[in-house]
Amino acid sequence: MTQSWRRIGEVAQRAGVSVDTIRYYEKRKLLPPSPRSEGGFCLFAVETIERVRFIKQAQGIGFSLDEIRMLLTGGGIGACGQMRDLLHAKLEEISQRMKGLRTFKRTLTRHLQACEAELARHGAAAECPVVAEISHATRSEVKK
């Protein structure tokens, strides 16, 4: 079975990133070194597209590029324990972020209810209770 190769521009386009991102990932050793075509073009295996998508997705949920490299290279003595520790730490980090988001959601819901109540009572003459609360909190902080 022969390897199917793509130029860097096509890999970037299909993965939804820039050519510079592909070059950067290669420099950071997240991608294997690319061979060159006879014309000097960088060539990448078709599988690189999915690898780049994985890297972007992992970045999106908070993994650093060093952590992603560890995920991608895996294997070796002690790798399973290191992987477990990394994944455990990331799950804890995500749990904390989700907890913060749930708290913020409750705050936004409370503010929305206050706005709706004020608009129902006073219509176009309503004074935004959220702005009033934030303004009051800001003045209190300045006085401290």
C-alpha cells in the first residue's frame, strides 16, 4: 500500500488552520518531519490532517502543546503512569472550570431575571438593575 501525500496548504485548509500553524507544529515536533517533493514542496501524510485537528481540539480544552506532544508520543517506560497523572490533572482542571461556569451561569440567570422584572414593572423607563448593582459594587471597592 502506498502512502498518500498532501501539500502543506491542503493539509492546513482541510485541518482548518494556517500554513504557519502547520510549520509551527512541525517545529515543536507535534508532527513528524515532512519529506519534500521533487519541486521542494513540504509533503504530509493524509493522516496529518486528523492529527492537526486533534491538536487544535486538545488546545481548545486546555492542553498545552507540551502536554499534547506527550499525548501523541506516548509509549515507553513509565508513560502510562505519566499519562494517567496528566489526564487526572486535566480532568480536575476541567471540573474546576465547570464549577466556575455553573456559578457564573447562576449569576447571569439572576441578573436576567432582575432585568426582566424591571422591564415588566417600568417598561422603557426601566433602570437596569445589573448596571446599578455593578456600579454600586465598584463604588464600594473604591472606598476600601
